Amino acid sequence: MVSRFTAISISTSLLPLKTASTLLRVAAFFIAFNLIMYAASVPKGMAPRWAADIVWGGLSSLGIYAFTAFLLARERRERSELGIVPTWGSATRLVSGLLIGTTVWGAQMGLISLTLGPLNISAAPTVPAVTTWLAVIASFLALSAMEELGFRTYVLRTLIPALGVWPTQLAVAALFGLWHLVFGWPWQTVLMGVVPSGLLFGVVAVRSNGLAMPIGLHAALNIGLWSVGAKETPGAWIINTSPAHTARVESFAPLVGMAVTLLATAVIARWPSPGQPYSSGR
């Protein structure tokens, strides 16, 4: 008869094998995620400029969702485990995410103005039309859905049981940053903006037990950046400051933004929620 000590020893020795298997499955998913995005970039190039990101994000999201469902069926796991089953409350959570993202963005701008120098906001020379706003919102929602399906579903939820909650959140946020770095983003922006934001999105995904809220949050932050001309196309407003404060704002604004994002992450991590608890450290 196998002793209890022997059984525990065998079980412990299998843990690294299980972790390695989990990492291989996650790596395979991540490769497929990027291939799906690449395939969806073909019709993106055929679409009108205003619809390009909507097409790319929308088709990629559908492909990633279908592949995720396929993997879950093979592994005999439920889609509800990953929070990707739409419910009547999904629209409410999406709007809640948009409001949270808008609040975080406003807090960043407000704190920068208070601590580094007054920010002056003026209307852009060309005011975006309503149709432009609608296209921008739809684009960022589609792109946010694409990225959240890629990072905060199979990858996040599969790694948590193997690595623990916070180690997984940090690892996925770092991967999120490296992924943007490969796409040519400046390392300063990745380190102080993308990685902290990725951590916030992951915490919101777990605390809300779904994807609608982090998609809304993700989209709202991007819309905020676009609105002040910090994206590829002109926004609705222009932000500037006096020459006496310009250098200080340019040097320290990213740090203030990162601090606000991490504070929001810490606050949301304490929410009472049906999602995975954070107090246990796993």
C-alpha cells in the first residue's frame, strides 16, 4: 500500500509537469491569436480607412472567440469559466467599464494639471463630426475586444490555477507590454502606460468575472488618448501648457498616469466580487 508521504511526493513531483503543460497550451493559444490577427489584417487593408480597425478588430475577435471555444471544448471546460458567455448584464458591465475608464483618464489629467502645471484644453482646428466619433468609438471597442480576448481570457484564466492570481496578472501584463513593444511602441510608453494598464484590465476581468467591463475600460482609455490627439488621427481637443511647465509635464506626466492606474488597480482588487479573490495571493 502506498504511504501518504509517498503519494504526496508523487503529486508534488508532477506539479512542474502540469505547469509546463499549461505553459505550452498558453503558448500555442498565443501563437494562434497572432495568426488570427494577421489573417484578419488582409480584409482590413481592403476596407475604407474609417472602417479598417473595425473590420480588423471585429474579425479578429470572432476568430479568437471561436478558437477559444474550440480549445475549451477539447479540454472539457466551460466558456463561463473564462467569462466569455454574453448575458443580459453584459451591456451594463460594458457601460460601467466605459465610465470607469473615463474616470481613470479624467483623474490622470486632473492630477497632472494639479501637480505638474495647469493643462489648457482647447478645441481642435477641425471639430470631429458625429460620424467620426461613432467610427472612433466602434474602432476602439473592436480593437479592445480583440486584445482582451487575446490576453484576458484563455491566457489569464488558464495560468491562474497554475501560477496564482498575482503572479499571473503580473506575467500577463508583462506579456501585454512586450507584445506592444514588438509592434514598435516606445519602451517608455510600454513600461509606464501599457504594462500598468494591462494589470488594471486583468484585475477588472477577474473581479467582474467577465470581459465586458475590461473591454469598456480599455476602449475608454484609448478614446481619451485619441480625444486629445495622442493617437494616429487628430482628436477633438488640444492640450498644452505654459512654456514654464512644459518640460516638467513631459518628464513626469507618464509617472503620474502610472500612479493613478496602479491606484485604480489596487482599489478594484478590493471590490467584493464573484471573481477570484485577491486576498489569498492565489
